[in-house]
Amino acid sequence: KDGGGSPHKPLALLIAGGKGRSQPNSRWSKAVDLVGRGQYDYFARFVPTTVAAHAADQIDIDLQTQEIDVALKQAVLLIVDISGFTRLSDRFQGLGQEGIDQLTSTINSLFTVIISHVERWGGDVIKFAGDAVIVMWECEEATIGENMLTAVQCAMELEKNHGAFKVHVPNEHTLEFADQLARHFATTVATSQTQSMADTAEKDFEALEMRRRLRSTRIFKCLTQSELSNLSEKSRMANFVEGDVIFRQGAGGDSMLIVHSGVVSIRERKVGEAGVHSEEGGPWEDGRDHFDEDDHLGDEVGTKEEGESLGEMSLMTGERRPASVVAATHCTLIIVNRSALQQMLVTRPELAQEIADLVDPGGGGSQSGSNVTLRLHQALACGPMWFAYTGGMALNEHLGARREFLLVGKGLCECADALEEAKTGTVVASSASWQHVSHRFEGERLPGGNFLVISRRLGAPKVGLPNIPKRMHVHTSWPFLKNYCHEGARDLQDVSDFAADVRRMTVLFVSLHLNLSSPDLATLHQTHKALLEIQQAIYKRRGTLRQFLQDDKGLVAIAVMGMPPFSPHDNDPVRGVLAAIAMRDGLNQIGIRVSIGVCTGIAYSGFVGCATRKEMCAVGSIVNMSARLMSKAGDNGMLVDHETWSHSTMMVDFTQMDPVKVKGRDA
């Protein structure tokens, strides 16, 4: 530490130019460079690409600064929101500690594909906003239209390929269900690569996957382990890309199919209409058959998703297929032939009854266990945005200052408004952004003035993947990146692969009542002061700042008691309430009104995201409930849940409120 300065700054200077050593030798330089590369690679995962690019010009900056740094730039925005997350969270959490851990594994699998997809299209993941992702394309005013076309095509293909999937939550802990969603997406990612299945390990893995899926299918629940193994040996997996015709209406068949991953579309023509094919077998036996818009397969009458079966009637009776089945996404199916089941149907009459019950609509043919279908809905906007580098208060001297990258502007407000009109399975563009893409895409004006994106116009050229310029990585800028990482991510750097755990935490959601529809420099400076007040209130009581962002809820700060680098404590609830009161008082003094929600309970603490982009976060129903209470708290109000109240009532006065109904809860 040099002259009372930052303990981090001398190391930054040393790596940047070898200061402190008049003539560093090559071995020393290589060692220093290796350290810098490792630090940079670790911390770069926790910040947007735009922050890493900005860091290249900030090597000599004071790492302890509490000054705001702002720039006004053009940007295209995309919010990808996941519907069904709250129900999924509640059901997994009902399975206890293991359930929360599996929930996060499932969500990470989803985020991995979303992030991989948007990065292929040049998007920069700015924030993980709960069960949503905020993506940005930084651009010049002259290239807004080009980037809007890219963003719309990115969103449409994301919905087309990954927009709907079902997660099965079993009633027992006997199945290893954490990787169900990962298997779904691994198939879609792997289809672009040619992989040899001749390797013994691959075959063993496929056999294991097949046994797992067969065991979780309702009609095979009655089979023993040896019978399942025998059945899996006589069955096989088949991969299909989006648009493949799995079989056509009228085709003969003596097999049933189980959807192992992906979604298939069931299409049916009316009896007597021309075009009903009658060839024997299916394309998985006689060659590929691909569906296009000119193919007359009839209207879609339903879908089958992961864990569901089809073709049971053909299996039992050998009758022709009553409908066509097309791969709606990249998918993997397990094909079970009648010959594989023939002996079992004789020795296991209950198996035949299960199949009959599944075919008979009155037989209660729903899957055992509970399914939660996750769907995407997306919104787009564009325009000038403030890029603000704000905050700067330190939790302690060892961890150093904490800064936040804040994206603020009218575009995010418009994107949030468009998201409100986006139903599940749709992409909606703001009114202002639609003018840049209306010549290439068909759309429908919605009541709020936004536009539902329907499809690419007939004859319009398809938007291709952009040429993404290679960014310069200045490894000596890692101390700057570190300041933008959560303190828990810094503290757990050496054990990041083992950082995840389930713990008791108190979560605070704070909504700042600021008008961000047309923010100016004065608004940005007020926002900066607000963040410093929030940091002071939470750090003084040994909590951490999880996030500070503008999203569909407005300008929101999220703070947590009991999250790394701290351990949970019995007095976390009361310290959380006291911190919330201090925040409200401090923000009121600088002219900002707030709404606050506080909840306490068990949640997952760890990383969400993927290898290239992640954040330290808390996941669980208490996090969702904190946000819901914040939205119900009213002007300058604060609501807490029963758990927080029961542990704080000796030190804080409360007023009991009437029950409130919140989004995502039945009661």
C-alpha cells in the first residue's frame, strides 16, 4: 500500500508498466502478464462487453473514485423474459434444499442457450434482471436500423427455436432431474456439429439417458429395472432438426414415440382431403422428410413436449397414423417398437392397461408428477441511452470499491412498455423502433401503440448473422473490471466452482421514484447520489448490493443480508429492516421517494449465467416475493413478510396490513 492509496492500485501500476522495478526481466514480465490474464479472464465474465471495452481506457484511473462517469450513446435494446419462472421456483423449492439447487441448474441451462444465441447475433448481455435478460447492441445513429433488424431476427429465431419447453418436477427425489433442461438445449446446440456415436462412452450415456426417460414415463412406471434395461436396449433415439416430418398422416406404424427433448407439432387434415400420405414407416426409417410452407399437412391441433408420448394407438393396433407430426424445434425422440414390448404386454397386463388408459381420453392420460411450461416473451426498443459508471463505496478495505454500470434512458422505458403488451410466445417492438424494421417484417399494431412482430415480409431478404468485430482485451485493466463485480464473486474467486449453496437470507427490493423517460445529466447525478446512499445504508449493516438497474419495474436496487462474502446470521432480518429504513430516510433527504419490499427465507446463493457471462445472485421464491411486495408498498412505503416481521418486532414497530394478492401467487 503506497502512501495511503488503494491496496489494489500499486498492483495495477506494476502490471501496467512495471513501476517499482526499474528494468523488469522477461521472466518477471511473463509472470505478471500471466497473473493479469487470469484475473482479467475471471472478472470479464461478470461485466458486459461494453464495460470491458471502456476499461481499456481506464488503466490509470483512481480505483477508489466515487465520481460518476457518463456518456450518451445510441443503442438497440432487447428484453428476454421467462414466463412461468415463479411457479417453477415454488415447485422446486417445495422439494427442499435439493430442489433450490436443481432450480438454479435448470435456469442456468436456459440462460446458457439464451446468452449463446444473443452473442451469436452480436448482443451484449447487460443485466440479469431476475428471470429476464437485458441485451444491448451499441451503435451509431446511422446504424440503428441495421442493428434493429439484427435484434428482431435474433428475437424471432430465439422464440422459434427455444420459445417453449416443459420442465417436469417429480414428486420424489429418485430422479436426477437437474439436467433435464440442459439435455433439451444440448440437443439444439449439438445439431450443428457432426458427432460420432460410435464411441462406447457416448453409447453408454445414451443408454442411461434412455433408461431415465423411460422410467419417468407414466406407462412404464410398473416395469422393473431389468425390464427397463431390456426395453431400452430394444428401443432407440432419433434426432430431428426443426421442420423435419417425423411421420405423415395416414402412414403405417407399429411404434410409439416419447419426446426426450424439444417440442413436436401435431398437424391434422380433415378426413377425405387430398394429400394424406400412406407410405409405410416414417422418415427415420426411409430417409429424411422436411416440412416447408408449401407442404399441406393441415392445421396444428396440438404439441407434445419433453416427457410426453405419442403414437400409442399405432403401437397397440397397428392402425395408420391419425395425424402428421413435425419437429417444432430441434428435438430427440425415443422410438419404442411393438416388437420390443410384445413379450412384456403378455407378462405385464398392467402395462397394456396403462397404454389403453393413455389412449382413452377418459382414462386420465396425464403425466404423473407436475409439469411447468416455461415460455419466452420479448420486447425491443431503440434510441439514445445514458451509459453511467456510478457508485464507488467500499464494503471494506480488502474488497475495495464497488461500482455499477447503469444503462438509463427512454429506450428502456419503451422496452418495458412493449414487454407489458408481449404475451407469451410473442415478440413486440416499440412504436418508435418499428419504423426501422417495418419494411422487412410484417407486424400488427397493438392497443398500446407497440407492434407485434409477426414474420418476415414475403420476398424480403433474410437478416444474416452480423460480422462481430474482435474486441481488444487489455489484461492490465482487470482491477477496473473487479470494481464492477459483486463482492461475493471477488471473495469466492479461488473457489468459484464450489461457491453455490442454499442459505437463509434477507432480500431487499428498493424502487426509486425517478422519472427516467427523458433523463438528463442532473437526473444521472441524482441517481449516482442515490446509489451511494443505498451502499452506505447496506454496507454499514454488513449487507451486500446485489444489483442496481433500470428494468421493467423502473430504477431498482437489490440488497441482500447473508449473501457472500458474509455468512447468514440470526439477526439478518432486523438488520435488513434497519437498512431499509436508513435507505428510505437517506433517499428522502436528497428528494427521492421509494417503495421497499423485504423478505426472509431459504434461497440459492451463487452464480447464474454461463461460462462467458454470469452474475452473482440469489434465486428463490423469497426473491420474487420481495419484488412483489415492493410493487405493492406504495409511495414511500415498506412491506415485509411474516418471517422478517417475526424476527424484527422487538426492535421495530410495524403495522399489520390486510392480505394482498401478488403476481404469480394463487393466494
